[in-house]
Amino acid sequence: MVTPETIEQAQRHAERKYTISSKKIVEASEQRLEADKHRQAAIGSVLSSGMWRLVAKNFAERLESLLHARLTALLDAYELYRVPLSNEIERQIIQDIPESGVKM
């Protein structure tokens, strides 16, 4: 039987794993955004709608990657701590992802 302590340990593990992943995702996203800015500056269109589209696309991809990393961290941690995916755990995961404060 899975105890509340086991679930809490799994969640702490997931949080640590997500923190590491999110830093890498944000760093890579910032590097891509900086490269896009330089390319746009080279053609003289830094303040153009094209640049804003690139920024929006970058942030959308970053958000998707962060949400995926959060879900993967939770699922991996539950598997590691042998927490079965019951209806209650699934509801908890669905609530946890948007409430996790995905940092952009």
C-alpha cells in the first residue's frame, strides 16, 4: 500500500527533477531568442511583426516544453516510488501541473 509519505517523497523528487529540467529549457530558449534577435537585427527588422512572431513562438515552445518536463518528472517519480496511477493520483497530477507555477 502506498502511504502519503511515499507520495510526498515522489512529489519532492519530481520537483527536484523539474527544477533541473526547467533551468535547461529556459536557458536553451533564451539562447534561441537571442540568436533570433541577432538575425532580425542583421536584416534591420528587430521591431517588426516578424520578430514578435518569433518571440511568441519561442515562448509557446518554452511553455510546452516546461509543461511536458513537469508531467514527465511527476510520472517518472511516481514510477520510481512505485505509486500506482489511480484516479486520485491522476486528478492530483492534473491539478499539480497548472498549479506548479511553471516559470518562464
